[in-house]
Amino acid sequence: LENPHAYVESNIVAFTNMLEACRGSRVGHLTYASTSSVYGANTDMPFSEHRPADHPLQFYAATKRANELMAHSYSHLFGLPTTGLRFFTVYGPWGRPDMALFLFT
């Protein structure tokens, strides 16, 4: 982990700015991207969104989990409905080459 502040700035600070912008603009519903990494070392199959997400192993995942908790708080405090999508491997030109999908193609 070379630059933890980069994760904090791009995930926590930027997401807080997004939440505030939505609140100030009276957005009807915020849908945002999270990550499956919040599940940590869970190896149970099949995967389930009902599994605990309170022990992320990477700092990146911890900041994304913080986003989920902040979104939940904003929903409660300000009536801003939010939906977080926990993406797994995303395919496309910016996909990580070390992910399994790219190893088979």
C-alpha cells in the first residue's frame, strides 16, 4: 500500500461530496458502485450478498465499505434512498489483466 491517501481522497472524500451534492440537489435515488472485495476472504459458495462484509482485507475495500455505511447513514438522516452495487470482475478495456476472466481469454 503505497498511497493510502489516494484511496481516501478518491473513495471517501469524493463519495461524501457526491452524497452532499445529491442531498443539496434533491436527487430522488442514488445508485453507486461498491465492490465485491468488501466480503474479504469469504470462500463460501455460492456467494451471497447476505454474507458479512465487515472484514475487508484490502484498504481499497475498506474505503468502499465506508461508502456503503455513509450511504446508509445519509438514507436515514436525510431520506436519500441509496443502492450500492457490489461489482465482481468488470469486463472491458480498463479491466485488470490479473483477474481470472482475462487469464482465460
